[in-house]
Amino acid sequence: MTVNNHDSTFKQLMSHREFRDGFIQAYLPKELLSKLDWSSIDLHKMGGAFIEVNSNKEFESDVIYLANMDDEENMLWFHFEHQSTADETMTLRVLGYQVAELLNYKKQFPSKKLPAIVTIIYHQGERKWPYSLDIRDLFTNPEMAMKYFGNPLLVDLPTLPDEELLKHSEIGPVELMLKHVRLKDFDKKFRMQVSGLRKVSYNFKQIILRYSLDFIDMTDGEYIKIIGECLPDDVELAMSLSERLLQQGEQRGEQKGRMNAEFDIAKSMFAKGFDEKTIKELLVNLPKEVLSKLKKETKH
């Protein structure tokens, strides 16, 4: 019998209420059994594929039931995994299943709190399961690992004072620009922040200043003038940014030229009776609003 047949048989058995209830009665911890509302148990998923982020491989959880504990607000997922062979990474795989399910649940019910998940691994192998299911045993430094596992550190840039950021050695001035680039007063502080980049490495300057191009509201000439005055030792950088602005200007000009040409074509097509949907499919550069307005004008 193949591994898939073992799994398939287990799923078939779990699809019957009598086997499911007997399984839960036999293996669920007593502290949960005493609070379980048996009438609320409902099949949530019989198998379900997920994509593992790093390897891009598909993996599948086995059987999941959703039930109420004490009251309707306190929910619990029973997650049963059938294993024909032992797997040292099983604990990590289970975490992957649990996180995927919880993310899906949160997308469906964004205003609700997450239900708890209890996973039971049902091992039907030829030999005893040889691996620990304590995730700490997978780490070289369990104490350190558990301190930060599932507890990400947050760097909330908008709340950090500018003075604090500037204490971060060479990256401080770069962080300062990353913080203010999203704010409304960015243009007013731009000169001062560029001046703060003088001691920053050339590569950092190049990256952050190119990034700022998408947020600054001033003419190309004004922008380059500020760079030249605030970073007098970085002539190459100013020239590089000038070329970038020139290319963007040319691209904007080309785009505008294409839009003008398509505008004339659309006007002619409306006059000849073409419908808006067909014109939009053929003329991809014209915004929908422009087409709708042109359609009304052409009718008049």
C-alpha cells in the first residue's frame, strides 16, 4: 500500500462522524474535552494545499474541524495530521499549516479574533516515532530561539525622534530621509536632510536620493541645485541624478506623445460608431475617465 493510500484511508475514516467523535474522545486532552460543544463540531477542511514560501513547493494539511468551546465566541480548531513516515521537521511543518490557516481565517473574518488550534499527529509507521516534537530541540540555542520565536521586534520609524535616529552612526541620516519622505513637509526639510548625507557612503547616497525622486515636489533644476550645493564633493552623483531626471523627462514626453496620438484615434473611432470597450482594449495608454469624457463630447 502506498503512502497516499494510508493518508486517503485515514481521511475517509475521519469523514464519518462516529470515527471522528471516537478519535476526538480518545486523543483530545481532557481539559478541552470537558469544555467541548459536541454539537458544534463541523468539518472545516478535508485536505488543503498551501505553497511553502521559500521552496515554492506545495504542501497539504490533512483534516481540520472547527468547534465551539463553552460558548460561540470561544472557538477551537482540531487539526489532524496523518503520517506514514516519521519526519524530523514535522513541528515546523505543522507551524506552517497553522499559520496558513490562521492567515486565511483572518482574511475572511478581519474583525474576529483567531481561534485556537490543536494539532494531533497520527503516526501509522512501521517503527516508533524517533524525533522530538518540542520545537526547542531543533535549535542550537533553544533559550535564545524561544525568546524571539514568534515575537518580532518592531522598529516603528514614524515614532522615533530624529535625534535618536541620528545616533545610528552612518545609517542615521539615511533613516531620517526614509522617515520624512512620506510626510507632507518633506520638501521643506529636503535641503537639510541632503546636507546630513555628506558623511554617508556614496552607495547609500545614490540609493536614497534616487528613491527621493518619486516623492519630491520641485522642478528638476531645483532638485539638482540642492544636491550640488549640499553635496559639493559628489559631482558624479549630481550628474548621475541629472541623467536620471532627463531619462524620466523623456519617458514622460514619450508617454504624453502616445496619449495625444491615441486621443486623436479614439475621437475618430467614437465618431465612426466604435464602442468604448473595444477602444479601451486597443488604446491602452488612455485612462478610462478620458475615454468616457471623450465619448460624451463626441456624441454632442
